Amino acid sequence: MKRKTSVTLSDDVLRMLGRAAARGESRSETIERLVREGLLARARRLADQRDLTILNRHADRLNREAEDVLAYQAER
């Protein structure tokens, strides 16, 4: 379901919006597509940050395990 809303944008943003529009795409469609893309990119960045935090929290243990495995390989 779509809802109507009103947004006030500066002239320079409107010009950029016009350049970002796909052929035959209405202003509303362009805004919705760009907002959706931006929100998805933001969600990916946040997920990447959470993953990096988890990896960093466990980095020392994971590195010790990797060194242990490599030590077995080096002995052969």
C-alpha cells in the first residue's frame, strides 16, 4: 500500500533528483527507489559493522586457532 506524503526539497536536490531519474520514471518513483536503495545500503553497513564487532571480539581466539592449525601443517 502506498501513502501520499509531502516533502520539501531544496532546488539543488531536485536537480540531482532529475538527473538520477530513470527514463520514464516519475519523480515519486525516483524518490522511492533512491530512498529504498539508501535504506538497504544503510542496513548492509550496519550489519557489516555488527559482524566486524563480533569478529574483533573473537579475533584473538580465532588467530590462536589459526596459528595452531598452521603449526601442524608446518611440521610435515
